[in-house]
Amino acid sequence: MPGTPPESPPDPNEIEGSIHAVVFHNEENGFTIFQAQTDFSIDLVTVLGILPAAVQGENFKATGKWQQNHKFGKQFKADVIHPLPPETPDAIEQFLASGFIDGIGKRYAKRIVRKFGKDTFDVIENESQRLEMVEGVGKKRRMLIKDSWNKQKSVRDIMIFLTGHGLSPARATRLYKEYGARAVHVLRQNPYQLVRDLPGVGFKTADDIARKMGQADNSPERITAGIHYVIEAAAGKGHCALPREELIAQGMTVLQAEHPLVESVLDDLLRDGQLVIEEIAGVPLVFSIELSRAEISVAASIKEYVIKEVTYPELNPEKAIQWFEESNGFSLGEEQAAAVKGAMENRVFIITGGPGVGKTTILNAILQILAKKNIEPVLCAPTGRAAKRLNESTGREASTIHRLLEFQPGGGFSRSLEKRLEGDLFVVDEASMIDIKLMADFLEALPEKAHLILVGDVDQLPSVGPGTVLRDLIDSEVLPVARLTRIFRQAEASRIISAAHAINQGQKPEIDNLPDSDFFFIERQGANAIVDTLKHLIRERIPNKFGFDSRDEIQVLTPMNRNTLGTKNLNAELQAAVNPPAPQKSEVERFGNIYRTGDKVIQTRNNYDNEVFNGDIGYIREIADDPVLLTVVFDNEREVNYEPGDLDELQLAYAITIHKSQGSEFPAVIIPLASEQFILLQRNLIYTGLTRGKKLVIFVGEMKALEMAIRNQDSNKRWTGLKWRLQQK
């Protein structure tokens, strides 16, 4: 800081002191600027360096060198900063009041330090039962404090280790959740395990750590890890396998290794059975053991169902359809009637088609007819929001597939071949979202007497996980399919539906922007102009003209996470527009995000303890500050509490990716389109986003970007073997 330059410490390359104030702290990479009090100077010293968690009042030791900044004067640029526990009662209170330890805020910090003084840390660590002597601290709060203390100590050790090897503090926290106190030991044994267990960590980061630990560039362990990484990265992009030569080529690029070395190690992995190679449709494909087994299992189950006879009570399909039509006061279309009949005459049946073609009507007809025969269906879908929609459209109970199979937090399902599900008819909606592993687990758990109906739009985006299950089942032509194409009269008036079908057929939709339309295209050039228009639409135009609530009924869907039109930037912009700071609103910053009372948020991973799942959307009702606790209300009116360390499971949801929107419907949808998104602009992506809008869809951006997306159809081919396996005798 400007002013009198600090005096020199005894060792010019090492300083000790306490953190007086944090000027800047980056949660993602740990870079911190703070002012420090030291013994060698009466003035505050400015320190720059990597500090995993900067806490006011904490002591530190740092090594590095002094530098002169033309604006801020003399500063200490630290190569390494080691946190040290505070020693004085005031510093201890300041440290505890920071919220770093769950269960302790400003009020409890003062009470605890008043009671135990300099011995506070020793009491928390070694005699935590004594905390109950403090007013307001019962057993529950005491256990919360003790557990958080132990966790933070472990996280600190992990963070110091990882940041020294180039990994961010935010990822260190996630790593602790995966391994607990064993984290450093696990990484010392096998740094490459980071790639498998920690989302967002690539092979290069793990490889850098391994090399610093002495791993040779040509070691079999390194080449093996690189090959497994390529296979797993391919699965992350939806592939069940890779052609052998493509796998070798990608391995050479990732490892910077020669062809013979990668090929030799790959052959060893194939010989040892760690990977599987099969020639499928003339192409040698390399599979992981897990995905090869999943494909074989799905193919075997489907083939078995195809040849099984139905075991429903005797019924006449024509008379049953006539009864349904008379009971409901309308007639089914020819395609619809054929689909209902097919579902009653087959053990496994697929119903597919775009919006407005009557999939829900067909499903309700089947369910009503079979209910008259005392057949109670089991309804499920891949996501919570899709299950909720299925419940609303049929009036019957529906669950996620994971909940139906009784997912265990440690991994795996309770329901399996050994403990099968119970029921006669199983209906799976939004079947295009099911990946090969989930389908294998689901089919294995079905009882022998089961009948199966899969419902979905095969032209939407495929599953996030590996495989193109619904498309492969349909394209194999080994099981009966009702492909619906006729749009019904009540749906023909919707420009959303007509635009969706035009795009799906590779045609530019008709755009007239008439006042009574439900589909609009607002042309804007450049990302910044698009963002400005999005904010205006959400804050003013749509609520004023259509009456939709800015937060709860309008959803921005974007193709990407990064750049100006990515979710991260859009959420920051839209949060400022829709839910700006205000004196009556509390807020907390974690993992690079600001969470504010009233914010719209989305759960980003399955949390079975709290029964919230990836894709669930809600809003922050309350933020308590002593200790910090966020209360989120989700769509089903369930309240879930989040501690600061859990906030990596939450993201702002004013804008979400189109992939995240699968299985959902929103009253109003806005989709930004710009040529800067060209890598992701695909026909099925735009089609999927468009069909998420129930009453209003607005495209904002460049017409050439829409035209580009409509043209791009086949660039996302996935390597799978399911279709081929189904067709083998």
C-alpha cells in the first residue's frame, strides 16, 4: 500500500505475521492479496501469493522476495505461504468469526474465546465436549464444530499439497469429499486417479503432478493412464468405444509419445483384459470393460423381450380403443390408435415423435385401458423434472429411474438381478436421455413378467452419458416402434411446434413475429448486444406483455458454459438485472459465485441424502449468517439446507445449458444464438432447446447462427456397438 515503506525483516526472503485484511482472493486458483501485520514493521505489509483459504486474523509464514510496484509501493511476492494458527485471543476470535468453521459465527466466536482464551483451539481439537459449557452450544452444535474443524485441518493439508502442484483450492475441497483424510496419500500413490475421480481435472494436470513426483515420460504407468484417460474422455463425450487407430492417435497427442510405445501398451491392456476390442461393422472398436458389458447386457435383455408373448389379461385392442374414445369424448388418430394397439400386443414397445403428435394422449389411452384390467403401471423418467411432468400429464405417481432402482449413496443400486423390481408394466418417458449404463441396470432389475414401453423423441439430444440407446434400439429394427409424424389440429396453431418440426427436417422455420405468435426471432449482432436484449426481455418486455414472472417462469437456454453467451457470464449479468443487491438481501460468495437471497439456482449433481437431483431448479429463500446456511426451495416445495462447503453443488440458474434442460418444460424460453457458438451449434441442440418452451420461445441473435445450426446434423456421431449387437443372430 502507499505510504512509508516497511522495514526489512531479519531474513529478506521470509516473513511472518497475521492477516489484517484480505484485499483480493480468487476461490478457483487461490491467488490472494492481503495486508499483514508483522513484528518487524509498524506499517502493514502487502503480500501476494497462493493461499488456499484466506482468513482474517490467521497467522502465516511466507517465503519469496520483495518487489517494487509503481502504484502500490513495496510488496512481498510469496512463492509459498504456510498458514499458522492464530495465537492471541483477539486473533483467535477474528479467525473463528470468519465463518471458516461451520457452527461458529461472530456471536459464538466471542462466547467461545471469552470462555477458553488462548486454549480455544486445543479445546476444539482435544476436549470438544467442554464446548457445551458455552452458552447456546449443545451437543448438535458441538459435533458440527468438531467435524468442521477436523475437515478444515485435512482440507488445509490437501490444499497446501495440491496448490504446490498446480491444482486449485476449489478442486481441493471437492477432492476432500471424494477421499477424506486419505486424499494426499492417494494422490502420492497415483496422481492419475485425479482424472477419474475429480470432475474438471484433466490428464495434463494429473500428469504435471506425477512428473513433479518423478514419473518418467515413457513409463508404462504413465502411458496406461493416458490410454485410460482417452477412453474415459471419449465416454464423457458420449462414445461407448473408439476405433483402435483413433485411440492410439489421441493417446500419442495427449502423451506426446511415439506410435510404437502407445500401441505396445494398448496391446498389453487388451491382452490383460483391462480393455476390450471387437470388430463391429468392419471397424475394430476398443471398449472399456464396463461399457462393453453394458452393451452386451442391454442387447441380450431386449432380444429376450422381443420374443416373449404378452401376459396381459385377455383383451380386444379394437374394442378397448373404442371404449377409451367413448369414455373420453374424442377419437384417436390413425397413428395413435396403431400405437395403442402395438403397445398392448408387444412385451417391449417404443413410442417416438416430436411435439404435438400425441404421445401423451397415446400413453394415457394405454394406461386407462390396462387399468380396467387391473394392470397398475410403474412410471419413471431419467430426471426429477421429467418424472414430475410425467406425473402431471398422466395423473399417476412417477419417479426417477435412480429412485426406482434405489440408488445407494456409495454407488450401485439395491434393485438388481438378485432383487428385482415389482410390477407388470414399466413405462419410461424421455427415453432419449437414458445412457447405456443406466439402461443396462434398469433392464437387469425388471421382473421376468414385465412389459416395457419406452417413450421419447429420438430427434432430441442424446443422453449426457455414453451411448445413443433409443436411436440404436429404433435403428436396429428388431423391436416394434410407433413413429408418430402427424401434428394434431390443436397443436398446429402453435408456431413453436411448427418451427420445431421445420428445424427437425432441416428447414428454416417461418418467422413473422406477429403479435399473437408464441415464437419470435429478434435479430441482434454481437454477443454484447444479445446480452443487453436478454436482460431487457427478462426484466421488462416479457413480464409486461405476457405476464410471465422474470425468475420463476422465464428460462434462458444457451448452448455453452463459457464466453460471453455462456452460462457463467449470463448468470452474472441476469442476476444483476433480476436480483440486484439490496439492503434486505443477504449474500455469500463461494466457488467463484455470489449467492443472494431470492436467486434462482440449479442442483448440479445427485444428492441422495437430501433427495435433490441433477437438474432440479429452485430459489434461495434464506441465507443465515451465524453459521452460514442457505435454504433452497425446489419445484416440489421441498426445502433443502446447504452449508458453505456444499455450494459447489449449486449454480445460478437464470441461464442453463440446453443439455441441462432435457426433460424439462418452461412457460417461456429465450435462446441466444451467435456465430461464436459455432462448435456447438447443432440441429438437435436447437430443436431440443426450442421444444422446452411451453407457451413462448424467443431466439435472440444472428440469423446465420440459426441457419448454421440447422445445417449441422451429423457431426456428433457417437461410436457405439448396440445397434450391431441387436442385429446379430
